[in-house]
Amino acid sequence: MPELPEVETVRKSLETAVVGARVGHVEVGRERSVRRTSPAMLSAGLIGNTFTTARRRGKYLLFDLSSRDTMMVHLRMSGRLLLADPTDAREPHTHVVIRLVRSGHSDIDLRFVDPRTFGEVVVYDPNDIDPNTNEAFLVPEVGRLGIDPLVDNFTFEEFRAAIGVRHRGAKAVLLDQSVIAGIGNIYVDEILHRSRIRWNRPVSSLSIKQLRLIHDSTILILNEAVAAGGSTLKDMQYVDALGREGIFQTEHKVYARQGERCLSCARGVIRRVTGAGRSTHFCPVCQR
DNA sequence: AAACAAACCTGTGCGC
DNA sequence: TGCGCACAGGTTTGTT
């Protein structure tokens, strides 16, 4: 479900409540959600410690702790992080509950809800580094992430250097989290549409002008989507930590609009094709 | 190197 | 109404 704009919206919506809060107790109702370690290790890593940051890299949420450990949360397809009054009824599929204690405030729950259980929560030591790869032992993939368009200095030169001289299709490259971190299946289709480039165009065949267009569109769309609070689709699964829906889905030009008239050129009809197990939406007339 | 398929799970929406 | 199938925002792993 959530891509960079959704994860960023979640991050912003829980930052005030989480940063500075101490963990009172932890409940794990589903071991799979903490599969990288264990319920005991999650509790031991959290209880008594205070969150000092609520960061994001790509689609990864990173909460630094006073112990110098970090809690990583990945929502994958169906995960949600919700702030709730501890007396509020729990949503179905609430797998992890972290009780936050804040001086001068009443306690609050940070709840990890995840029907499909692809998501996960793990506490790890970011300084426990594998000297061979320079990546954290427990969560190496965060160290493999490419440029984050919002967190990093996402200049055109950096973008071009990250893409390199490959022959892969434009969509595959933009979805590659080790190139750019945070773009997923909805936003990649929207970015390429705005850039008027076909999903399977080899990046090696793109002109500097077209690369600039992709770079500009990426920044534009991701920022607009964050400003809109992300995209809440028909299934209404995605909401921020306070339960608020996003409204960027009303701005989608191609995603889930197959069969409809292209809003950009007014001539093409949006097509949906399937490849590598994912759906791709584009206008065959204005995307070349 | 790059493209693809399958795997991990559950819920929903569709056609029959 | 009910059943079976296709499909869903992500990522990893293994195979062509």
C-alpha cells in the first residue's frame, strides 16, 4: 500500500506524540510481525527507552531510541501505524501495541495493524555493522537504499549518477529502491505519465531533456502527494496515524483509470498492462 | 544484466 | 446467495 507520500504522512502525523515519549509496555499478538527477532527482543529493546526521532528513508520508518538502538517499521502492503487512546477498541489485525508514556500527558498507544502481515517491526542496533558490507547486521536493506527524493539533496546530477548507464526500462529503474528510495507502483506510473515517457523505454535511450523531465516530475508529484496526505484508494486501507484519509487519488492521471480518456492529451485512452506481476497504467498517445 | 515468476498472507470484488 | 478466481500499495529470492 504505502509509498513515500503515505509513509511520510504517517511519519508526520505521529511525530509529535512519539518523539520524547517513553515506552511503558509492549504487546505482540502476532509473532510474524516481529519475525526478524522475537516478541521478547522487541519488548526488551523498547521498554523504558525514549524515542528521540521519527525519521523516514524511502518506505522505511526509523525511530531512534535513547538506548542508541533504532526501531524500524515497514508497512509493506497493508500495514498501518495508528495512535489511539489505550481504552479505544483495537482494530482487527492489531499485531503490536506500544504504550507511550509522556510526562504531562495521558498515555497513548502506538498500534501496528496489518491484515496481510507482510509488514514488520524490529528494534536493532544501527552501529552493529558488518565490516564487509558496511550495512547493519539485522537490517541491512536500509543501508542499500538509494537517494530519498525528500530527505536527501536530490539534485539532477545525483539523479543521473544514480541511474547510471543501464539498459533497463524506465519503470523498473524508478521502482528500484537502491536507485531512488520511496517510489512505488502508483507514483511511478504518475511520474512517467507526467514525463510523457512510456514505462518500458530503456533509460539508456532517454535524452538529457527527458531525464530532467523525470527528475522534475518526481519532485513535483511526490511533493504534491505529500501535501495531499497521500492516496487513499477504493479499499480505504490507507490512513495516517490519526485515521485521516489522503486525497491525492483524485489527482491520479493514469493509475486505475484504464479505459478512460487521457486527462493530459484528451486523445488517448488509458491502458493497463501487466508485467512482472504488476499492473502498469499509461496513455499510449502522449507517452512515448 | 535484466526480465520474470513465485513466495510471503488476508480481504475484497467480480463473474458465473 | 454462494463459490472460485483474480487481484492488491512491497520486497526478496531464485530462475531463465
